[in-house]
Amino acid sequence: MRWWRRRLVGVMACALPAGATTPGIDPDRCAELIERLRCEAPLLIRFSLHASVAVFLLSPLVTVGRPCPASWLSAENLDRHTARMARHPSYLLRQAMLMIKTVAGLCWGADPAVRRALGMEPYPAETGEWRRM
Amino acid sequence: MAADVIAPRAHLSFQTGAPVELDVDYVVVGSGAGGAAAAATLARSGRTVCLCERGPWRDPEHYPATVYGAMRDLWADWGTLFARGRSMIPILQASCVGGTTVINSAIVVRTPPTVLAEWAELGLGEVFSETAMGAEQDELERELGVTQMKGRQLMEHSEALLRALRSRDLEGHAIHRNARDCIGSGQCLQGCREGAKTSTNLCWVPEVATRGGTVLSCASVARVLIERGRAVGVSGRFVHPAPARGQRRGGSRFVVRARRGVLVAASATGSAPLLERSGLRLPALGRGWRGQPGAAMLGVYPHEVHMERGTTQGAASLAFSSERFKLESLALPLELLVARVGGAGVDYARALEQAPRMAMWVAAVRAEAQGTVRAGRLGPPVVRYAPTRRDTERLRQGLGRLARLHFDAGAEKVLPGIHGLPGELGPDELTALDSAPVDNRCYTWVLSHLFGGCVMGNDPTRSVVAEDLHVRGVRRLHVVDAACLPTTLGVNPQHTIMAVARIVAGRIANEEGTT
């Protein structure tokens, strides 16, 4: 399972790498988010995420013409695969990438380092509390 | 002045152990715009009311700040409800005390006279006349402290849209909102932590409790109890909002017996499935489901816009109502902007670096499409709905208008987010938008204004409720939310839902029994 979790984080990092002035997705925060999703999120979200990552890993043949898993691609081809999957004619592939980007965005967009780089206020802490009485 | 949080006298949250039983005059299912409005009206008339809400009761200081927190704590089913058709369109609703009024942009728009005229043509003009709706909406605006946004509340993101509309001599206005002292924290979608938004969990729900009623939160109603053709209460089970791993989600069962009647306001995705689970078999149940789907056009400006500053939605235009779409500014939190900006990988990361210079405006279509909503076998409802080709053409037209308005306001480029078009378009490339594909899978739709499933009307074969909103074939059972609206509105529906619910609840309260 650790191997799979590393793959999940790796795919998120491909979707949202560092820009010239902004950090990319933080692998530690991403791993933490995936663990929180495992504990808290409904089955549909977890299933969709894992299925989308599996589609990402298995689809280089239809995006860059390489009959191998995405994890075997060179850095250049991997980025090409990522970009082409997001704009692929197949709705299924595009939706799989949208799911990956959505989860990556939950991690990246709340990262204080990213928000600082973009001139945005960091988020305050959350209690998750509700009225019990 | 922000709304005061009134301590309720009777609130029951998640319970385990022995079943909970209550006897009241009326039970209301759902605490959003329709349910809370109806419950407060009944409580004011001296009736004892029990308000049942599936989600937990959170106060503003406990609202989440992040989108992840909002999905977990406020959004219904973590935002995983989709309209299934040719494409998957996400449906944004809340599941908490206050319902979607907690996470919407608190936009207050009166029911357009054209819509009331359409209702009158359907034979529904007696109860919901222009005079009755107008008087009710006057009162609602006073009660909820509706104000027009201005100054720091708008900020550049919305001001730019107003400027662009003015430059083309098009109607445009700062939005009226039930948010008295909005400081423009840009957190509407995650719930207003400042407590400025007068969502129903801050006004009418506590009022129900202080007037001797009972609020059941984390209380999922499974069915309406019907005996000898008469609604006599509801039953369900408490559901833990955040169970620890290994902890059971389900808690005690509850039964609320209602001496005078049951009012269902479980939303356009919840009311029809609840009646279906309760054994009703009306031909129109779950049909006539409608929406106002929309999509966004991003503009990238030479200067910083910081759309996260200012109110989430500050400006709107109804200039194209006759063409069945409206335009609005809408600020997305950074986490969601990631999903909206097209592409992935290195070039995409560079595009996201422009986030502080982006402004997002949306076109929402008064769609013609109709779908269905049914009770799902696994819990969440199943919505089948697909915008028609004409709806998609209207959206394309709206997005084209928005792109041109962005350039009028000084944008360098726009990011259309339409599959089949380049990721960025300059001012000389806008003709590409006019020939964009008319395939709803090519657009990033979102559905937030929902109607139908328990449509009102005079024809028993095509409606679930009559004009007084009583459910056909069952005495003392009413539907008082967006599910009963017979048409789309072309504007934000909260104000209409509240007015309709209050008018009907007032009539119910004034009757000795109910229909």
C-alpha cells in the first residue's frame, strides 16, 4: 500500500508541479491529505481518486504512444502525457484528470507556502466542531 | 450588525441509545430557505414545531476555512452529487442546519414578474400573485437585512464587471444580499465565519427553538408516516456527522408525531425521493426536475485582481434575460480554481501563477432541459439531467459575452475552459468562441439553482402538489421548497423559495387543520 500511496502523491505532483515563482504540491502535505481522505471521505471520492490515478498510470499509450505505465516515462514524456490527458478527446480521460486536479487542488490551494507566494492570506485553523446540545 | 445567534431552548443533536419520540403540531423536514421560513412562520403563530435537519448545526466560529473542510463539514455528500446525463454536472448543496443558505452567496432577487405571469398561465396565480409575493418579499428583505453591495464589499473583481457592462450600455448592478455587514472575506462557499450572512441557522432556526419548538440536527428523515391517507409524522435515524474510523455512523431512531401536519422541504434533490421512500406513487413524482446550469469565463488582467478579496458574488447583469442567461461575478477559492483552469503539468502550473490576476465571471442558463430525481438505492438521490443543445448554445453565447466584457474591462487574455478551444484566447481570437462545440461534455458546468421533482400545478397527472402545496392524495402533507416550483426562474431562487414557503405556511397556520 505504501507503494500505491507514493504513486498517488507522484501523480498529483505531475499534475501540479512547481511554477517559476510558486511551489508545486508538497509531497508530505499531499500524503497527509490522502490519509485524511481515507479516514474521512465517502467511498465514492476514494474510489474515484484511486480509479483516476490508475487510469493516469495506464494510459500513456493513448496520449504519447508509449505502451508502458506512466511511471516509466521520462520526465519530458510524463509532462506531455499529463498535459494531453487533460485535453484528451476522451471524456473519461479528461474526467479522470479533473478528479486528480481537484484533489491536488485541495492540497495545493490550502498550502500556506503557495498562498504566500501568490499574495493570499493563509487559512486559519479549523475546529470541525458542531453543536452537540 | 451581524446576526445574533440565539441560544435554542430545545436542540437535540446526534443521539445513541433509546429511540427519541416527540409529539408536536407540525414537523418540518429540512432547515434551508423553505423549511426554516415555513417553520418560523408556524412557530410565530403559536404552533409547536419540530424542525428535522440531516446535517449538524455549526456556528460561524466553527465553519471551515478550507475547501476540504467545507466539503467535509458543510457540503452535501462531500459535493459528490452529480446530475447524470451525457456529462456529469456537479450539484452544489449543503447538508447542515441552515441548508444551502449557509454556503450560497446570499443573493436576493425578487421573483421576476414574467415568471409570476408564467405561473398564472399555469393556473397558479391565486396564491402566488404578484401582490402577495411582493408583500412577502418586502417583509423578508426587512427581516433579513438585505443590502446592496458597495465599496470594499465589491472590490476590483466585481467592479470590473460593472465597468465593462456600463461601457457597452448594458444593464448591470451591484447585488443585493442578505449579508448586513459583509466585510468581503470571500468565504461564502465555506460559510461566513464573520456571521454577516443571515443564513437561516442564525435567524429562523434559533427562533423556532426559542418559540417552544424543537430542532433535531444530524437527524436523517427516512420516511413520512402516512395513516389512512393522512400524514401523521416522520421517522428516521440520527446520523453522526464525523464518525471516527470504526465508529458506527447510525445512532438512535426517532419518530416525530405531528398532530396538524408534515411539511417537506428537503430540497429539489431530497423532497421527491423522501416522498418516494414514503410509498407515494404519483405519476409526476420526481419529474420536471430543472436547473440553471452555468460555467465560468476567466479573464487574466495586467494588474492584480485578487478575486478572493471582496464578496464572493458582487455584480450581476440581467441584460440577457430574454436570451435566457444571466451574468455574474463569482470568486472561486484557490483550491477550486485549480480544477477550473484547463490543462495539467508544467504549462498549467505557469498558468496558475497568474491566479492573483484572474477574475472569474459566470453565465448561468435558464435551461429548458428537464430531468428526473429518484431515491437512490445506496442513499444519495439519483438525478438524471442533461442540458439540451439549445441550452448549450445559450451557455456558449453567454461565455462569448463574458469574454468580450473581460477585454472591455482591460483583460490581457481569457481562459475559456472549453474543450476543443485553445487554453488561452486573446482579444483578436474571440471568433473561436462563437464556433465552439455545442456538446455539453466540452464545458465545465456546475448546477446550483435547482427546481422541481414535486412540481405544483392544477393537472393531477403532471403535478405532485396543488397550488396550496398540499401533496395530492395525502391530507396534511405539504412540500414547501424549490422542489415545488413549476418553472426555472432565471434569477437566484432563495428569495422566491422563502416567499413561497412563508405564504403557504401562513395559510396553513391560519387554517384549523390543513388540507
